[in-house]
Amino acid sequence: MGQIAQQAQGQQLQPLNPKGKLKQLVEHSWPQIARVIGGNLDSEALLQMCISSINRTPALAECTPVSVLSCFMQCAALGLRPSDVDGLGQAYILPYGNKNYAAGEKRATFVIGYKGMLKLLENSGIYAQPRAVYEDDNIKLKLDENGVPTIECPDEVNVDADHSEDKLKFVYLSVQLPNGGRYADYMSKRDLLEYRDKYAPRNRRQQITGPWVKNFVEMAKKTIIRRSFKYMPVSIEAKKAASVDETTPDYSDVFQPVIASDAVDDVTAEVMEADGEVENAGDVKEAASVDETTPDYSDVFQPVIASDAVDDVTAEVMEADGEVENAGDVKEAE
């Protein structure tokens, strides 16, 4: 067995723990990672952020290291920090959903909190204020002459109002635009429940899981903010962030970069030469020319027979059947 193959086998026999795999990924792919996250974090800070979150949420260790690191890369690229790190609730890395049940793999999920959504708007010069309204608040929802929703607050605040989830009436969003304009929207509790039932992640038993179960009001605020993105002059980065929210970011091009053709030739030649299978890299290139094709060996299975050989075979067959006296008659007949 070649030296390279022996090294590979030795590595397989010594599996790394999740933290070790994360460190290996960061070290081996740092140039590509740095291009994704910009100058927001260095390699040590990114790795420490990952390890701190795993320490606080041990179930993340059960997720694939690539999915965990991808979620933290998405956070860093957007300038957000996971709530496990600073407790601000801008973003969450959660070990739920996106499970490949066939392979038994769990993947971490990137979730933006409603405060993270507000920060993305602020980065574009847009200031929004979401508000949860409950039945005992005595707040009225009205539409102005342009059909823009507004709320009318009572003269006195009901300090004893029940603000439990069951009493939620609607969520309201008021936005101040950079040009001085205004945008407003609302979603009733029925609207929110329909949205949750349609988009919330579910387990194998089709039960809703994740933040919609434990943090319904916060998810309600986030939903109405995210819905406003298509009407707001937000940055491309913010719109992209909204599109990948509650998914596992795909950075396959970072961890599995496309290798140039010449590099493939050199690496393949090195491996095969180490195992004594080829003499030089030229043989590898020749083999590469027929890669992923049906090799043409028609000359092996349908050989071209020389004219003299045909004459001899034909004469032999006919002579055996008593049709000619000898092979010379065959040639004379031709």
C-alpha cells in the first residue's frame, strides 16, 4: 500500500471529536471562509464562537461539523452574533430540522431572531418597530384614508393586562423609511397560526418543533418584519439573509472547492505513482482522456482479418464439406 493511502487509513482509524473536526475545517478552509465572512472575525474568534455555542447547546455536537460551521459563517457574514454568545437574540444556531433521516445525519439550522431582522433593516437606514397587541390592551386597529393600518391607543394603559400567548390579538409593524415615508402592516393571530402551520419545521411525527413552540410572540414579530422586506429598500445582503433564514446555509463551494484540471492531473499522478500503478503522470493524463466514457475496444471483439487468412479459413471449411478439392481451387474460383 502506498504511503499516501497508509496515511489516509491512519486518519480514518482516529476519528476526531466535533470540536476537533471544526478546528480542522477552519484551518484547512480558512482562505475561502475569510472571503465569505469578510473582516468581521478572525479564525480564532470564529472557532471560539462555535465551541462556546456547543458548550451551551450540547446537541449541536450531534450535527455535522460542516452544517454548524456554515451557520456561524452566515452569522459572521451578516454581522450578527448568536444568542448563545451574547444573549441579544439576534440569531440562533439550533440543532433541529433539516435532518437526513436516511443517513442519520443532523444538520444545524440558522435562525434569525426578530432583533436580528431589525438590525438588518437598520443597516439599510430603515427603522422599524414591531408591537404585539393583546386583548386586554384596549388598542384599536384602524385604516387611514390610504388603507394604511394605524393603531389607536387608549388614554390609560391597562397595567394588569394579560400578556400571555393565548391572549395575543395581532402584531403591528410601523416603519420609518429613509426618504421620510412610512410603512405599516399587521397580522392577526389567525394569520400567524396559518403561517406557522405552513412553514414551521416538523419532526417525524409531523409535530411542530423549534421556536414557534417556545417563542410564539417573538416569531410573530419576526414574521411580520420579514414580510416587509419585499417592500423595503433593503440591501441585497439583507434580502439574501431573509431567504436563507431557518435553513442550513450551503457553503459546499467553500469546503469542497473546484480543483483546477492541472491540479487533478498532478494529484492523481502522485497517488497512483506512490502505489506503483503508473510510471509517470503522462499515463494518468491518457487515462483521464477516456474518463466517464465507454472505452472503444471494437478491434478486440471484432478484429480485422487479413485477406490471406480469410482465404485459408474459407478453403478449410469448404474442403471439410467436400465442396472443393483444395484451397487452391478456392483462390482460382475467386
